[in-house]
Amino acid sequence: MTTKSKRVLIFSEPFGSGHTRVATAILEDIRLHYPDWDAKVYEIGKELHPMRHHWFVNSYLKLLNISPRAWGHLYHFRQYRPMLPQLETMLYQVFYTKIYTFLKENQPDLIICTHPFPSAAISCLKRRGIRIPLYTVITDYGIHGSWISSGVDRYYVPTWKSYEKLRQLNIPKEKIWVSGLPVHPCFYQQTDQAIAREQLGLKQLPTLLCMGGGFGFGLSAKLLDALLPYQDQLQILIVAGKNQDLYEELAQHPLLKNSNVHLYGFIEQVNLLMDAADLILTKPGGVTCTEAIVKGIPLLFYHPLPGQEQENLQYFVNQGYGLEVKNEQHVAHLVAQYLNNASLNKQKPSTHHPTHHLRTLATTLL
């Protein structure tokens, strides 16, 4: 069957790296199923108002660093309150005033949002008369009211529990599609562990991958202190992401003098790092953990941010995809257990996980 070529704009925002990773996964899915479609990804607030957007993202990151509890209170305050039209208008006026011109220039047939803010701004424009279908892809395993905007025609959610939460918030069932959380096709491709290590220049040792999302949240000198006793038995890969200050701090740690320990900044080859790893220590970001689950790697969940990551943590632990780690001493205890248990191997990806849903997101876009 042939389909009419469409122009699709996928809007994300760089509040962490997960939203854009999901946007890129959707782009690749569209290219696979509809190669004649014109699809592009934009971190749209950053594209339209770079200085203003930079200030806003930095303020968000500072709040998470200085007072994660305050962020948690803010998250829960509006957790089950959909976006009011006034909030949609405010976001549009502050961060997206140029988006109408952008849409007129690009003439999309469909807009997909992987962050709630552009979804709210497009909803504001839809109230003013634009007629473009708007699909919103929820990138965490909990549901927050900020994702729910007046102009959304479809919501794509990771689980049936998410579906039920949206129904409780009076979203019509015909607007909700359970697609699983989209991950890039490369995570479904498995490189043999020994080959992955060879390609990365690593040793053939039990390997722990430590990740903290795009900004390295949760990674610290205290964590590296806890891992010091195991540096000769264990290969340790640490991804600091875009956090240059953290990278420079960790680079000075005594653990980094050992050739078994490798420190990375922002790295594109996350899929290969996962193939090389036996165990992943990470904050429970929805996207990173879903990628690891697809790969079939046991997870240790560390330092969840209040709010969405607490909900992700609850889902992942309840499903048996990993263990919650209470503190650095608990990390050391679990690493020792792992090293003493030679029979512990990678789990096989669960066929019941929502990422294995038979409908990929792209095949529902018609």
C-alpha cells in the first residue's frame, strides 16, 4: 500500500537528553516505515528563542541541583491538573512567539511533541484556528498533568497503567494509544559483549556502567569512593554527560588512575556501552532505563529525582527490572554480591515489556 508523502515536525526540548532521544527514535521509526515522508526533529524553544531558552533550562537544572525537594513539591502540586488555557498562552507568549511563523514556513501535515511545553504552545495556536494534527508522546512511566493540553489529538503512552491514568483524567479512550516508550532502533541490535568491549578499547572484565542522564545527576566522588575497593576486579565506565564541571571533578578522583576505569562526557555510543556492560547503575530516567531493558541488562536505580523519576522507579522495581539502591554503601554491597556470583548473567528482554508492543508508533501515524 502506498501512502501520500507527509511533512512531519517533531518538537522536543533539552530538559535532560531523554525527550530528544525519544524524538530521534520516532524520526528513525518514520524513516523506516515511510521513507518518502519529510520528517525533522527540533528542540523548538531553543531553535526559536535561544537566549531565553538557555536561561530557562539553566534555572531548571539549578533547581534540581540546589533543591530537588522543591522540584518534587512543584511536580506533585500540579500532578493531576491538566494545562489550563492561561498556562498554554503564557508558555506560547514567553517561549514560542515565533512558532506560528515557523509553522507557516514549514507547512507540516503533522506535529509530534515529546515534551509538554511545545504541546501546550501548539494547543494555544489551535484555539486560535490552526488546523494541524497534534500528537504527544509521554516519555515517562508516570502521568503528569502538564502533558495534557487542549489541542492534543492523540496521546502515546508507555503502558496500560498510563492509559488508565489518562482515562481517570477524562481523556477519551480514542485519543490514547499504548505504544510503549520509543527507543532508537540501534538498541534492538545486539553486539556481542566481547566485540563491543574490543571496539571501545576495553578489557574483558566484569563491567559496571554508571550513568546519570544527560547532566550526570547522581554521579559523585562519594560514589567513586565506594567503588575503590573493587577497582582491580571490576571495569567501571562512568558517563558524565554534558556536565563539564562534574567531568573535571571526577577526572581528579584516585579511581581514575586505574586503567580499568573509564570516564566519558557526552557520548553517542550509549548502545555500544550497554552491550559492553554486565550491570548498569543509573538514575531511573524513563528513556535510559527503557533502552537498558530492551538490551536485557540488570539495573541498579540510584538517586532518583523527585517526581517523574520516583514514579519510573516504582514501575521498574515492581516489574522486576532492577533494584533500588539506597546509598553508596548499598552500591558497594551489591557490587560485591555481583562479583561473588559468577552465575549472574544478562536477563533476556521481557516479551511483556511495553517496548515490545506489536504496533510501533510510526505505523499508527496515518
